Amino acid sequence: MVSPYLQRPVRSLDEVLGTSPAEERVDEVIRRTLAEAEAAGQAPSDRVSRAVVAVLRQRPEMTAREVLSLIRRARGAGG
């Protein structure tokens, strides 16, 4: 006898990420929030704080340290 779970088709990562179009991806939230804070003339430390708060609102299961790591990565990749 085969488990019904093994008979289900396997979804790709793109399919899984695309299942909730209303939820914005974390990296997009970070970039958007940093850009808005910069346009508002906020200091770099205030921009980061604002981004941390925005991400933690969306993903409360994350820690501030994890969010800061993502922000550091996003800032490094974006310039």
C-alpha cells in the first residue's frame, strides 16, 4: 500500500512561492521600505529600523537578527 502523500505531484519552488500573490516577498518589502525611507530623507539607521519593523509585521516568526541579515544582503546586492 502506498501513502496518498507519495502520490501527490511535487510542486516546484516557483509554484509554492506563487501560491499567495497577495503576500509580498520579504526582499521586495525591504527594498520598497528602504527606498521610501530614503525618499523621506531619513538617516541610514532609521531606514534600517523602518525596514525591520515592516518585515516583522509581515513575518512575526522571524527574529530581528534574521531580518537584519536579510537587509544587509539586500543592501549589498542593491548597492
